[in-house]
Amino acid sequence: MKHLTACTDAELLLILQEKSHSRAFEVIYKRYFPAVFRYVFKIAQDKQTAEDLVQNIFVGLWRNPRKSSIENLQAYLFGAARNQLAKHFRALKFSPLQLKFIEKWEATNATEEYLEELDTRRMLEEAINQLPNKCKSVFMLSRYGFLSNKEIAAKLGISVFTVENHIKKALCFLRQSLQMAVMIGMLQ
């Protein structure tokens, strides 16, 4: 094998084409695999895909060494890499029928999410309306008025501790109401 490593690409190809010499192939593989792999990986951005595509190139060279009249091995390998990449990316494209299905699915999914959100908001508003008046006022100022506990206390003339208790009470009630609504919805 020592003398094969000193051979030029043209000599290695000739040996490979005439004798299907595995050592000549091995030298070609070791000489060019790293560079071709880096080239393919840079474009594909996926290690496994790059390895597969480069392996396909070398398997093709091994199986059909007589098939082509290769004048420049490096140019041939990088040309084959471009072809493998093009074939790979063509295979990733969706057919018009597949694209139509995906668009319809996304639109349906978005509509369902929107309706679920509206339903959740409606249930939340109903639960808020069931809160005692003072508790409801404190909660609304806190969550929708964006006031601090101290500001709410000053505005309503109650202590900060009372504001905190009303918020805790409201959150606990709302959590229980929504959980109950979800369980009822699951039973239907």
C-alpha cells in the first residue's frame, strides 16, 4: 500500500478501473473523503446527511470504476457531491398536494387554537364575575389595571395585607373554576 499512496489520482483511477483494486480505492477514499465531507457538510448542515451523501459518491465510484472516463478525480468527486446535494434537496421539497395539505392543516389548527382561546377567556370572565365584589375589584385592578398592591390599597382604602388576601382568594377560586370547567369539558 505504501507505493499506492505515492501514486497520482490518474494512476490510482487506472489501477481501480483495470483491476478493481481495493487498496487503490482506499487511498482515494482517505485522500478525498475529508475534503468532500467538509464541502457537503457546509451546505447540508447535518453530519449524518453529509456522511450518507459522501458515502453514496464513493460507493458509486467503487461499484462503477469503468463506467466513466474521469480525467480529474477531484473535480469528479466535487461534481458528484453537488449532484448528490441537489438530489437530496429535491427529495426534501414537497409536492403541490403535500403543500396544500400542510397549509390546510395549519389553518385548521390555528382556527381551533383561536376558538379554544376564546372559550378559555369566556370561562375566565364568567369565573371573575362570580367573585365577591371587593375581591373582584382588587383582582381587576391588579391584573387588568396593572396596579401594585400598595396602589390598590391606597385607591380602595384597605390595607396591603387585605389586598394580598383578596388576590390569593381570587386566584384560588379562578384556578378551581377553570379546573372544574376543564373536567366537565372532558366528560362531554
